[in-house]
Amino acid sequence: MTRPSILFIDDDAVMLQSLRTSLYRFRNHWDLRYTSNARDALRLIQENPVDVVVSDYRMHGINGIELLRSVRTTHPEAMRILFSGDISDHVRATALQVAHRTLAKPCDIEQVINTIREVLDHRRNARDQTIITVVGSAERLPALPALYLRLQETLQDPNVGISQIEALISKDPSIATQIMRMASSPLFCSRYPIHSLREAIVRLGTQAIASVVLSSSLASATQHNADTAFIEKLTAHSILTAGVARQLVPIQALGAEAFLAGLLHDAGLYVLADLRPKEISEVARLTTASGCTWSEAERSVLGVTHGEVGSYLLDIWELPASSAEAAAFHHDPGQAFNHGPGVLAAVHLADLAAYESGKGVSLSAEAASNMAATPDWFRESWERAKTLTAEAVRMADATERKPNARGNSNG
């Protein structure tokens, strides 16, 4: 069996020697390579491609981010790890565009070893090299947004107040508007409109706020090449799915996880719509022309499905496993290891109910036809999902018509 190859780059001779010494015990398991020069690293990778590249950030000449950006372009299949003594928001946000993992220096050697193992597992668990290539060769990988990172840091403070969260979110008016709209949604039992961002934060709660920031930023980051109308429809579908899934989980404590998983279950579709817009248009045409499922069309056109790409991406982002699982199996939960009542089932049913209500983008058609073969709890949840979705859509449509009616009466 071929040993995984790992290349370390650091112009600090002491650091490099420390790595050699600490990792010597892995010499029979990993093919370990070392260099102190970024240009030499690019040459070595060109001559003998590697599985993992681990680079320091601050180096003379080409820095670590520039190096990993080059590696991403020339060898997108390689997993990329960055060491950095600078953990500012700007550096982390930039690093996340080119690195699968970022480690703060100084770093415990066991953390380095565990991180290498993790990225190797991600690489092995990808369905095939096509997924790695599609995600890794992106012009710019969707990164965990800086606002999300700052919000997560802020929420770690037990003394943080609503005013601090409000001040942070208000720096991005589009996300603030999205949060206010969602807080006014019937999905959150909102009988009265929200008049301020502060009210929206109180109504939704901090966990839901963080999830909305993440999903909204993903939608914004994937609008470079994607069809705007498609992204808007996908976002509306994801919000509806998340709101219903949150109410379907059998344990209230799982509500926040289900909400996040629902918002991001189509993360792979956002990515593919931006990276491969022509192919996604062909997928849509093919499903209409041939009657095949969306996933079947994706595999025919792209070689991967949006579920596989989304799961891979959310895994790299280190989000809860339930989110990656929902992304991978929301069209067919029976393929998952654990497909009983829980987050995955809730997202699957909410996704299907949204589609049947006319608020969907993709679907495995066989999902509905197999409903009769499912357990009683599943069928009961399905009926509840349809009821919740229909009510949410009805109330949303009524809310949208009100301004128009007033406008027409005044005209």
C-alpha cells in the first residue's frame, strides 16, 4: 500500500528540524518530505505530487498563502494546511480561501499529527478524485466568512450582550436585512413584524443568528458566475427547509442543528452553480427533457452530485457532522449509516415538502414514491412537514401581497 506523502515547508531551520524529530516515528506510515524554500516546494510538487502540503505563513519571498494558492491551482487534489503565528481575522479569512486547515503557532505536535490524519481521512472519504478536483480547483473556495468567525468568537464570551452582537451584524446590511426578514417569518411563529435588528436577534436566538450569517455569506460568495435568479430561489428554498426541519426534530435540543443543516443542505449546489454554471444549466435541461432525477443528471454531466460536494465542503469547514450528513444524504437518507428520527430525516422531509409546495430546486423523484415503505414515525413526520410547509408558504405569500395591495389602492 502506498504511503501518504506529506511535504513540510518552513524557512525556520529550528522549526523544520523539530518537525523532523517529532515525526520520525511516522516514517513507516507517511512519506515525509521537508524543504525550507517555497520555490523548491513548488518544484518538488511538480516532480512528485504529494497528498498533503503543510506550509508556514511568514516566509521570505513567497509566503505560505501565496504558496498554497499556487498548489491549489496546479495540484488541486492536494490537501493544504497553513501554520500561522498571525491569527488576525484578515489572515484567517484569506487563509481559508486556500487552506483546508489553519493551525496557530506555536502548535502542539499532537495537534499537527491529528490535523494531518483528519485531512487524509477527508481525502480518502471523498467518493473519488472528481470531488476533490471540483472543490479544490475552484478559482476561490467558499471560505468560512470573517463575520461568522468574529461572531463565533464574540459568542464565546459569557458576558456578551445583545448590543455587541447587534453592532457586529449591522456592519453587513444585507445579512442584517436577511435576519430581520427571517425573524418576521411564520416559520418562527411570528405574528407581528420585526422593527429592529435587536428584536430579530432576540427572537431568533444567537445560534440561529450564526447559522443565518453563515448561509447568507455562502450565498453571497457564490454569486460570481451563478445565475442570480437561481441563487435567490435556492436561498428561499433553504430557508423554508431549515425552518420546517427545526420543528420536525423529535428532540428540541436538536433544533439548532437541524436549522443549520437545513440552511446548508444544498451547499454543494451553491458551489457548483458558481463554479460550473453551464453544467448546472445542462443538468436542469436534462432533468426536464429526460425525466431523470437531479442527482442522476449531475453525475452524468459533472461526475459528482451536489450532495457529495456539499458534504465534502462542510466537512472541511469543520461544521457539525449532522450538517455534512444532511448535505450528503438529504435526497436519500436510507444510504446513511444512521437514518432514524433525527436531523437528517427532518431535513429530508422538509426538503421534499418544500419541493412539493413549489419551493424546490432539485429532488430525487423516487423519494416520494418510497414513502409508503417507510416506518410510521416517518410517515407521520411527512404529514406534519407538509402541513408546516403549506402554512409557511401561505402566510409568506399573504405577507408579500399586502404591500402590493396597498400600493394598488393608492395608485
